Amino acid sequence: MKNVLRAQDKNDAMSDNETTLTTTTPGNFIRHIIDDDIAANKNNGKVVTRFPPEPNGYLHIGHAKSICLNFGIAEDYNGTCNLRFDDTNPHKENAEFVQSIQDDVRWLGYDWGKQHFFASDYFEQLYDFAVQLIEKGQAYVCDLNAEEMREYRGTLTEPGKDSPYRNRSVEENRELFAKMRAGEFADGSKVLRAKIDMASPNINLRDPTIYRIRHGVVHHQTGESWCIYPMYDYTHCLSDSLEGITHSLCTLEFADHRPLYDWFLDTLEAPCHPQQIEFSRLSLQYTITSKRKLTSLVEDGHVEGWDDPRMPTIAGMRRRGYPAAAIRDFCVRIGVTKSDNTVEMGVLENCVRENLNEHAPRRMAVLNPLRVIITNYPEGQVEQLTVANHPQNETMGTREIPMSREIVIDQDDFLEVAPNKKFKRLVHGGEVRLRNGYVIRCDEMIKNEQGDIIELRCSYDPATLGASPEGRKVKGVIHWVSAAHGISAEVRLYDRLFNHPAPDAAKDGLDYTAHLNPGSVLTLTRCVLEPTLDEAEEGEYFQFEREGYFCKDQIVTADNSPVFNRTVTLRDSWAKIEKQAAQAG
């Protein structure tokens, strides 16, 4: 059974900011291995890691864990970390994905310097290595088609059978492989396979394919130079070796591939034999990290793109307003282990919430406006009220917000009659304090023909500006914006993309898309924001007081109004929902 890391678990927790990388990293079994290697002067004391994504999609939160681990270890041990694209499948890869991956790694705060490579840089060397395997009698050209190969491979409980082409001569294999490269055979008609052991209990060692034929595709780096492409397992270990990687860190699903990794390097007598070390992959509740399924969400129109703020991609999280420092902090908190575990979404959201609470400037925004006329406020008068940008951080300075006779408040902050004594907002005949402003009293309500309240007539006490709430017995404080000076904006209230904690492994027999949350985004189009937000830059985040944390989006509306995305709520509202669900279940 998988362990679950919950939001309240604070082991190894620490704060971070936008410009300083994590400086205290908890020890883990990988670091212990490296410490022992350095003590034994293995690899002459060098530490070289790599982050090797396949450019067939955008990076997601699981990749962030690997990025922080590989680059963090290289940094802490005065080593280097290569950024290498394992680009062996041009059918699914493109330059857009390459660029997005570089952008994401940089945004997280890491720099690879000159250590930037593509597996395709080594295609000629990889071909030569394959010829060496043929000459050693350790590889052969096979004519079985895909269905026949599956039949010959056997099962987890039954051994495979030798291909009828397994005993071709070295000369014949060398000639056929050269013709494969020359483009003389059709796709799927032949492959090059390693000759290992068809009876091995490890199915990965049952003569795996090394090269396959792919005509009619243009590789984003090599163009049409090649019509045969190496397989990932073959390419990966040799690329590691060519780059002098000392510690090849990968997730647990590659543990069964490690014997194959070692076989290629040992058989080819590679001068550098990196040590493959596996760690648990990130499994995060209420999300999926399957690249194939994320691609399907995009291509089937369930989301607006790879950078949709609901997506678990790094680009989506950046657009939603997650600080890079919060993601790094999250990766530190969840740790590195050898066993699978599931992390509550609340752990990530708390990291984001804690970071933004410290670093996000405060602003006022009315998302569901209700017009208020302050009848005894002088017509035409405008006051500039000086308010703090952050209540606990004086270094963030102050700003001025205009106060005028007509303001807007949130509709939820007014009720004709208080439902109970806990309601601390405005009611007919009651008083409330405007945040950073005066105490007002509701004297009159204006309703439309349907009986809806469309306007309030209030009066204010000029003596209450700057007075402490304790000096005047009012029940609550509400936010507001000057109607004449506020800016119109669209605000998108994003929530979790799925409403099931394990959409990819739900035991209800439904497809994961059946668990998509229909309320994952709510678009509000009548919002009024304080005028300072007109100067907000793309990606800049704020706390909208009493509403949550929001980020300026990269897009604008048709009428050129800004768009703000809700990053996270002020409190973990899902914790209560999950508790109620658990009790009900």
C-alpha cells in the first residue's frame, strides 16, 4: 500500500523566495551513495548528473522533482548537470517541446551552462556501437513483424522463443543493417535486436529492439538525414556514458531496465559506466502525470493547451501563478525515497500559499460587484488613501487608492437580514468598516422589479478614517473599490482539474476523463479591481484581500481588459471537503 504524504506533514519544511534557491536539502539514500563514492574517490571524486527529458510534450510536476534532484545534487557537490534531450522518436517530438523544456528548467532557477546536448548528437556514434554489437555476435537483424515479436517474446511466466533470424551470420547482419540505414527497407519490415537471452526472467533482456525504421519523418535536429532511429533503452545508457555521467538518476519503473543498461555498457566495454540509481516517482492526488494522457487532454479539447492553468505542467503552474520557489520547496518537502508514495495535493497548495502569503502584495478586487452610494460623501470629492502593500512587510512600501462617493462591494458581503450572529458583514441598518477606510452604515436598499438588490444607499462617519476597529463597535471589515476609478477585468477561479483523488487508478471502472471536475474553472466577467492593478505585469501575483491569490494572465479579453487567474485560495477548502467525504464513506 502506498504511503500518503499529507498537507499537515511538515518534515524538512522550509521557506524559500523567488531569487534564492534552496540551501538546506535533507539527506537521502542517493546522497548517501554519492557521499560514499566521494569518500572512496570513485570517479575521481567527480559528480556529473543529467536531466534527460524526451521532447514529446511539456514538463509536468513529476519532472520538477527530477530537475530539482539532478541539478540540486550537482550544485551541492560542485559538479555539473547536463540538460540532454533524448530525442529518438521524431514522430512525437518537435522544436516547440524542446523550447518549452528549456524555458521550464530556467524558470525553476537552474542553469546548465554549456552542458546542453541531444541524443541525436550521437547518432553516428550510436550506429557505430550497433555495428560493434553485430561484429561481436551480440546483435542481429530480425524480420519478425510487431505481432510476431510479441508472440515470440513470451510472458512474465513463460520464456520466449528464439527468432528464426537470430542465427544470421555477422556478415549478413552487417550488410542488412547498412541497407536499413540506406533506406532500402520499408517501415516495420526489419529491426535490429540485441542478442541476449530469450529465456531470461527479465523480459527486458529477451532480445530487445535496438533500431527500427522510420521513413517520412523530419527530425527537429537532424532533418531527413536518418531513416533508422535507435530505441530509448539503447540510446540512454550510451549517451550517459559518452557524457561521462557518474550517477544516472531515474524513477523506479526503470529498475527492471537496469540489467539492460548495464549489459549494453559492459558488452561494448564502455570506458565510462555510470551508476543507475532509482527513486520513487511523484504521484500527486487529483492529477495525472502520464504524458500520453496529458497529450490526450490537450488534443481532445478537455483543456485549452499545455499551459492551461489547470494542467499539472510546469508551464500551466507558472501561468496559474505558482512561484518557482514554492515548487522547489515542495520538492524538498516530499523528499526522495525508494518506495512509491502518494502526495496530497494540499502539500503542494500549502507550499504555494505559504510562499505567496510572504511575497504577494495585497490589493482589493470586487469579483461580484454591488453598487454603493455614500449619500453624505461630498459629490466630486476624491481622497487618496495611503495603504500598506503588505501588512507584515514594511519594505514592500505603500500605495494610494482612491475613495469616492460611489463604490462597489461584493454582493456576498451584504444581506438584508443577518442569517445568524456569525455574519460580520453589512446588513440593512447595520455598520461595517471599509478596509483601510471609513465605517459605513446601510440606510436604504434599491431593488429591481424581480426583487433583486441592485444598489445600496449608505452613510459614512468621517471621523473613523484610520481609527482602529476597536474604537468603534463594528462587526466586520469588507473590501471595496471606487466605482469611478476601478478597472474592469475578467477573473478566472481555477480549481482542481479532477474531482477524484486518483483519477488514473479509480476502482470504478471509468475512464480517467470521467473524473474531470466540471467546476474546475469559473469565469467572472464583471469584476472591478483597484486601479493600481492596471499596471500589473504578466505573471505578477497578488493577494486579492479576502478572496485568495491571483496572477496576471498572459492574455487579455476582446475588449482589452486584463485577465487574472486564481492561483490558490486563502485556506485549504478541499481539506474540509475530503474530511467530510471520508466520514461519509
